[in-house]
Amino acid sequence: FFFFNDTATTEIYTEQIVGSVRCVQETGYQRRVHGDVDRYMGRWYAIRALPNIIEKLCHCTFTTYTKVSDERVDFDETCRFFSPKGPQIHSKSFGLIPNATEPAKWINVNKAGPITAKAGYWILDVDQENYQWAIVGMPNRKGLWFLSRTITLSEDFLQAKAKELEQFGFDIEKLEQVDHNQECGYDFGGILVNLQ
């Protein structure tokens, strides 16, 4: 998803991650971080999110993940700006997996010219049996995404999972629905707006 971190340096970012890990270990949040990198690959549709400023303009959002190595996963993020019929844009970034024993804790790296932004990307919950849904969050709790292999998830499921996450500090009142409909026209080329 279209990541823009609030910090400009790796040092500050690392400090945030360390602080977040300490906090989540105290609250029980740590146990929710799990996942299988190989099974996670492929296309995921964003169903509901705590959106950043870019995502607020996006419709028909999905991301395709491709494993490059045991330490790196490429992201190809796609959405339509302003409306389901708006221009389709791509944002290419990648995720680093710094610790092989914690394969669901990634660092998303987004490069735009001379600027490099980094943000934590943690798989918090996932359909362990079939990998048909997943929930991803940032350790600073500013980002949260409900993902699906299809363009829908049941409202009962979404509300139940949101309530679970609320106790771990996510502001679920700010969750927004991502629209997906027949106007999206997912499978065609777009404008590459972010180069690695």
C-alpha cells in the first residue's frame, strides 16, 4: 500500500521499531505477528484501511507481491485516483525481512528519486489454512490494512477483527472502506509513478 513514513532517517525509524516491539510485547500484541512468506505472495485487494493522505484519493486498490529472495519481497501497488474510473497508478517498492526467524515482520522501503522512506510492515493475522485474507499493520499503529484475495470480505468478519485490534491500540473508528466494483478494470497497464 502506498507507504509514506513520518520519519526521514533510518536511525529514528529503528528507534520507533524498538519502542513499538517493547510496547507490543507488554500488551500481548507480539503473539499476533505470524505468516508464511511464500504463501503470502501474489495479489491482495485492500478491503478496509487506516489510509494515509495518498490512499484517501485511491479506489480499486490492490498490491502484487513477488518474492525475490529470502530477505526481499517486491511490492507492485496499484490504485485508481479520484474515482473507480480515474487514472490507474503504480507504486513500486520492496519489503526487507531482516530476521529469518520473524518472517512476518518486514521493513517497507519506498524510493522516490533521492528520497527513501521506510515503514514497518507486519502481518498481524492471516488465514492460516488457505491464505485468503490477511491483516497488515504498522508497529506505530498509524497504518492498518484488511486484505483479501477477492474484492469482498463479510461485514461481520471485518467488524469482529477490528474489535480484536482495537484493544492493541489501533484507532478502528478511522477505518475506511476501499471501493471495488466493475468500473475498476483491474487488469491493464497504468502509469509508473515511482521508480526504484
